[in-house]
Amino acid sequence: MLTERRQKLLQFIIDEYVTTAQPVGSGALVEKYDLAFSSATIRSEMVQLEDEGFITQPHTSAGRVPTDRGYRYYVETLMREEALPAELQQTIRHQFHQAARELEEWARLAAAILAARLQSAAVVTTPHLPQPRLRWLELVSVHDYLALLIVVLQEARVLQQTLALERPFTQDELTTVARRLNDLLGGKTSAQIRGQSALGGEADPVEHNVAEAAAHLLGSADEPAVEPLFLEGLRELLRQPEFTQGERILGLMEWLEERNLPQAIPAPPGEGHEVQIIIGGEHPVDVMRVCSVITTRYSGPSGLRGMLSVVGPTRMRYPRAVSMVRYMSSLMEELLGVYFA
């Protein structure tokens, strides 16, 4: 445990470094924060903080900068989340109400807002079900012997496939088949549709073929690589002073590519909605250890769920970032509850 004086000094050092990106000296602290003790006393306390691993001196005669341990102590003990102004909340809500009521559009907008407001990269996954379920299907006549199968998932994603028919079907006949299958299969997963009892004993061959094709489409949607996500703010992130080295930029960009994002942004443990903060060297991927990652889940009453994440330098404004992530998560959950219950 740190003494009260060292806690205050650590908080001041972090606040100042986050703002300036420059090592913090004792003189600057005395001048800005009107401290009641001398620069000599502050220097002595800063030496103790350095000995305990909370701050470090980049080079001789420089001020101090926080370490990962210092940031960890800060977020767990000293940080007070910022209350988002009512005007900002109203602005964000207005942006969502102007957007189309589509899950991918919400995810894209959430990522764009987080990136712009925090000057960091943001990744938001489109709400999806752990196991995709059929909302409804439709059959559209293309030719006497050919139909287009349209499958709509519970999360409003649309998949389609052409089907060869064993005999000519009119559009009215195809509509009748689709209506019966919707009554029998609505809300079911791929595995449930493939179950032998799903259609009952009176289904004709075309119904079995359509059901099998629908199950196949649902199964393909269950692949992790298909899960849509949106990355915004990479340019804002790379403008930060920490990322001026070309090699560091290239490595970071490689790990923030879609194929690497599951490792770059680990999911929070468990099934809750806690905010996970990974700071610098705590990250399992070497290249990502110049960053901090803030992540949380969001979900709706129908089972739809996704993740929101912010990636920034360890010199991040944590109180605001955590508050923004929490607010966007709660807003996404609210929207899912209203429109996709």
C-alpha cells in the first residue's frame, strides 16, 4: 500500500503524463498542483515510487513516467470514472436514432464513435448468437427448376443460396413450402433442423432439401471467421507519439488485421459484463505491449451478444475510456432490447 502522499503524487504524475506525453519533473508538479511541500520532498517521494516500480526515469536528468505497475495501481485504486456529460449522451443517442436499424450499422457506428471520442482504435463485433438460429426463410422462383433460398438469422443477417428443384414449381407453391417450413423450423439451430424429427413424417422431398440447405447456411454462419466486426480509428492511434517508429507501426498494424484480432483483443473471462483492462506488458502478444486494451461484452434479451474494445497507448485517459466503453455497451443493450427482443 502507498502512503496517501505517494498516491496523490502517482495520480498527478499519471494525469500530467497522459496530457503532455512528456516525463514529469518535480518542479512541474509543484507549479501546477500548488503542493504544500517542497520540490526536494517530492523528489524524495518520487525516488520511493521508482524503487517500488510505479514510475521510472527514461534517462538521467529526465522526469518520471508511469510504469505498467503504476497504471495498474491507478486503475484499481485511484481512478474515478468520468461521468459522461448529458449533452454527449444525447448526441450519441441522436446518431444511433438517425442510423438504420441494422445490427452491422450499429456496430460500425459504435466503433466510429469510440474511436473519434477517445482518439484511439476501436473494435466492435456485430451482435450475433452463439449458435445462429433461423428467423425465417423465403423461396423465390428463378426458373421452373431453380429457386433462390433466402435465410434470415435471428440477428437479421441474410444468407442465400440457389437450389435446383426436382420438378417445376410455381411461386405460389414455393411460398407454401416456405410458410410451412417457417412454422416448423423458426427459432431452431442448424443441429436442430438436421434432427430427424424436425419436419415430422409428412414432409415431401423438396421440404427436406430446403431444410437441409437452410441448416447448411446456418452452419456456415457459425464459423468464427464469418462474424462481422468493425475496426475504426487506426489512424488516430498511430498518430500518438508512442508509435513514431516504423517497425513498431508495422507490427501493430499486422496484429490489428481482422485475422489476428481475436489474439490482439482477448475476450474478457467468464460470461459477465465486466470491463477488462489489459495494460502494456500484461498483454500476451509482444507487439501489443505498447498498448492498453479495454474490452467489455454487451448482450440483448434474445441472446444476441457482442464485444466492444478500445486500443490505445498505455498513456491512456483511463477514466474517460472506461466510461465511454460502459456507456456504449449499455446503449447497445438498450437498442437490442427495444428492436430485437
